[in-house]
Amino acid sequence: MKECARWMMGAALFAVMAAAVWRSGLYFSADLYPVWLGFGLFCAGAGGWGLYRFTRGQTAAWQRLNRVAEAPPLVGWVLCSPFLMMLLYAVHGAIGSVSVLGDGNQALRWELYGSFVVLAWVQGSDKRGRLVLAAVWHMTGGLLAMTALLSVYGWFPLPYAIAYTADPEVSAIGARLAGMLQYPNTFGAVMALFLLERLFALGPLLQRQPAVPPGRVLLGSLPLLPYAAALLLSESRGAWLAAGAACAAGLLVERRRMAAPLVLAAAPLAGAALLYRQLAAAKLAAEPWPGLLALAGLWAGSMLAGRWLLRLRGEAAGAWRRRLGTAAGGALLAAGAAVVFGTVRERIVHKFGTMSARQAMVQDAWALVKEAPLLGQGGDTWRLSYRAVQSSPYVGSQMHSGYVDVLLNTGLVGLALLTSMLAAAGLLIFRRCRRLLPSYIAFLLHGAVDIDWSYGMVWLLFFLLAAQAAAEPSSVVKKTGGVPASPPERIRRRVPALLSLWIVIALGSSCLAYRGYMGHAEHMQALRSRDNQAAAARLASSLRWNPADYSAALDLAGLVPPPAAEVILRRSLAYAPHHPGLLWAMADNTGRRGDAEEAIYWTGAALRRDKYNAGERTRSLECLLQLARAEYTAGHETEARRIARYGFGLYHDYARTAEDTRLRVIRNDREFALTFEAREWGRQLAALSGVRARWTVE
């Protein structure tokens, strides 16, 4: 029974990571629902089984649960922190925030992370369990790298695996590898984690006594080339820089035993650079059979060359041969770096446009931080609020800094909790498993400058690193020889309460995930329907399952009469009071109903939340013009002129903002400009209001 439970936990970990890879790294919350639903029910069942065995007094359960309850402080904090983050988001959802849906989704995410790391840590309680954790790690990396490379050669059709662009600011070769994650920067960062783990794992492997067989060494270096090639093909400068800085830090810590691994890895890394040069010249459009054969030959040849260099500078070799092997390895590494730099030199040296947009994001975010510095404003704060504070019309619904995003969502309290958890995990890795330290550092560095932390899979990888480090036997365990056969009295009292709480949380969040899943499924069915009446019924069902889903509310409001749409939109605004789309929809709805006062109110509210929206600004002018004409036709000239003057004031503000954008703003990703239709509505509003104005903006 004990073996069966262990294998079931291992299978659950495998299933979660495989689903995370297949579901685009769990970036979208809709992909999270079915994953957590299955995993949450498994966790509840595992908790119930553990509680049953503990109350029956079975020794194996005593030992395992005693280890959980008596976890060292560092491990205990890493295990508890995700659940505390979940609690923060649950509090926001209860007291009100910018988005109840965002709070619920974030709470589910952190519940998933917490349950995953607890299960992984329990799984790593013995040697077999540690092998399972390592297998989960390598399975994830292998799936990500090989599916991405095979998509380049046409053997694994994968939508959005390659991001094409003609902008030299974004790519030097016009194509970047994104793999399953569909975003090159995060894909490159993840590949850096796996590459650094393999590189620094070679140190302990090569120094093991007695010496490991050559086949074991080749197996250990097998993933180096695909990981390095995938990292290079992502063309992520941030990932390259984070990997380089993390590697340098790791070499400082492990400098005594990294000479041989670097020589062994030199040939595969140089082979990856050569592969990058070949595929870059073809813009990632390689011929299937010849390209795949070339990949296999380069892969095998680089591994054999690395093994030969390692033997050249072996312990039994003379001094001159050792120096020759080291020099040859260094020359290969330098040549590989030169090949890559020669391809992307212009973008590395001169193209920094994307950095200016990220800098503007961080600067604008401080306005939101000041509004709620202590607890933040809840989940999806930046996504729903950035258009109200952005200093230029950039496109960026995701904050390109994980730390700033957490600060916006949960304030200083959440940021302190997060940083303490990261610090505890880092100290745990440093003390018990230093070969994982470079991957940990790369996670910290790149998460500070990109959207990695919006991917659930990236957090699962981080917690898998922490679980592997925690699973390493500490000196205390070695000296005491394990755990007692029966728990002390305080453990008897603590474990049932912890397990009961675990079961309640798992079942409750599974119900929440099920409602989210059903709501999303109904929404997707509605979008596929060609019959508006059937689509409206599906959308209404979707909102019954998940009332906080503002996207379903917006779609449904567009299919029903204005009075019914008003009810739907007001109900949705109770869950997301500052959503720009809902505010614009309310302004349009009041215009369709002919309520000028409400239209003026909601238009002003929407403009305060989304000033760089040219399309909605133009539609609002048209709506106000129609309302003014209706009042004029009804004989209410004074009211008509008042509405027209307000509309012309909006036009004047629109024209001035568009002119400022044209003259002073470098980035205009939203293509904000004064439209031809807006000019026409402005002329007619001015004529109706009796205002003499300058019609054009030069």
C-alpha cells in the first residue's frame, strides 16, 4: 500500500507538469481550471486517505505525517507561503478589489502551487521519491525543448511555436522560437533554467567516486545541446543575460569542480551555436528530413567531441594535455559565443525600444501602488488599470516585472511574503543542493524584467527546484537516522487539524475551479454558435456558473436589448468596478437608450480609465451627437446645445491628446490618433452647440 501511494503521488506530479506544458504553461486561467480540478480532487483524496491511516495508527502514515509536521523552518515556510498568498487573494475577493475574477484565479493558482510543493516534498522523503522528482524535472524540460525543435523541422505542428516579425527591435532574424509557451522570452528563460541545471549537475557527477561509467556521463550531458539551441533560438536577450549572470554566480560558488564540466559542455554548446546560425539563416524554416538528420549528426558529434575533450584533460593525462584540453574547450566556447554575437550584434548593441516600454510600465505602476500601498488592489490590478495611468499608448496588459505585479496585487504585505519565501527557498538550495543555485538565480533575475511569473508552469518549476533541494538529506537527518516510529502527543493533535484543513481547502477550490471551467466551456460554446438566441442562452448559463466573468457579460450585453444589457453590465461592474470595457459598454448602452445624463456620466468614467482608446472616443462623439440631435428634434434646444458643448469639449480634449501623442510620444503601440470620423463628429457638434472652432489638428 505504501508503494502504491508513492507511485500515485508521482503520477500526479507527472500529470500536472505534462498538462502545464500542453496547456501553454498555464498562462491562461481557463487552462488552469481543468488542471486544478483533477489535481485538487486528488489532493483531497490523498488527505482523506492520510487522515484515515493516521487515525488507525499505521506506522508508515505516522512517519510520513510526522515528517510533514516537523519540517525544518526553511522548508516549513516554503510550504506554507503559497497558502498564505492564496489567503491574501481570498481576502481581497471578500472585501472588494479591481476584479473578483482576478482574485479567484490567483487564489486557485497559489493553491495549486502550494499543493504541488507539499506533494513534491512528501514524495521526496526517500531515495526513490527523489528520483521521481528528478524524472518530473527532466520530462518537463525534454517535452518543452523537443516539441519546440521538432516544430522547427516540421515534425510537430504547433501553432504559434515560432513568432515571426519584421521589426528589428523584436528579432534580428525575423523569427523567434516560442515553443509550447507561445512567448519567446519566457520560453528562453525556462530553457535557461534547464540548461543551467544540467551544466552544474555535471560537476558532482564527474567528481563522484568511484568514477561513473562513460555512458552515465554521456547521458548526463545529453540535454545540453537541445536546451542551449532552444535558448539561443528564442533570441531573448533578457534570458541570455540572466543565464550568463546566473552561470557566473554558480561558477563563483562551485569553481573548484566546474572546470571539467565546462570542457565537457564546450562542444555541445558550440554545436548549439552552429545550429542556431544555420536555422537563423533559414528563419527557422528548415527542411524536415535533411534538417533532422543534420540535427542528429551535430548532436551526436558534439557529445562525442565533448567526451573526447574530457578524456584529453583527464586526471591521468600529463600537464600539457590538460592545458590543451582546457584551451580547446575554451576556444569552442569562445567560437560559439562569437557566432551568436555576429548574428544578433545589431539588436544587442543598438535596439532598445522594447526596454523603453518596460521602463514606462514600471514608472506608471507607481501611481497604482500609491493608491493602495499596504495590501494592493487584488488580482489583475495592472491588466484592468494600466490604461488609466499609462503615460503613452503602449500595449502591455501584463506587467513585465513579477515583483511589481505582486506589489500591485497584494501590496507591501504580499511582496514581503513573496520575497521571504524566495529567500527561504534560496537559502535552502544553497545549504543542501548548490547545483540548483544557478537555475534559482536565473528564475529571480528574469522574473524581474518579464512576464515569466504569469505562467503557472514557471512557478511549478521553481517549487520543484525547492522540493528537490528540501528532499536532499540534511546533516541532522543523517545523524539521527530518520524519524521516530510513533509520533509524540503534540504531533497527534496537530496532524488531524492540518489534514482536515487541507481537505477543506482542496475541495472548496475544486468547486471554484469546476464553476470556472463550466463557465468557460459555456462561453466557448456561445462563441461558436451562429444563432444569436442560442448564443445568448449559452452566455447566460456561463454567467450563472461564473458571475464574475466580465468577458461573458460583455458578449451577452451585445446580444440583448439595451434595458436587459444594462442589468447585465451593472451586475458585472459589481465584480470589476473599474473595467474599461464595461464602462465603455455602459456609455454605449445609455446612448442607445437615449439617456443623455447617464451617457455623459459613463463616458467620462470610461475616459478616466482608458484615455488612449481612439475607437471608443470616436464612438462616444457619435453617440453624443445623436443624443443632441434627438433633443433638438424634440424641441429642447437648450439641452441639445448643452450635450453638444460637452461633446465638443471631449472632441477638443481628444484632438489635443492626439497631437501631444504625435509630437512627444515615441511608442504608439495602440495607434492612437485623431480619426477622420472624429473630425466630422467634432464639426457637427461645434455647429450644433454654436461654438466656432479650429477643425483640424495639424
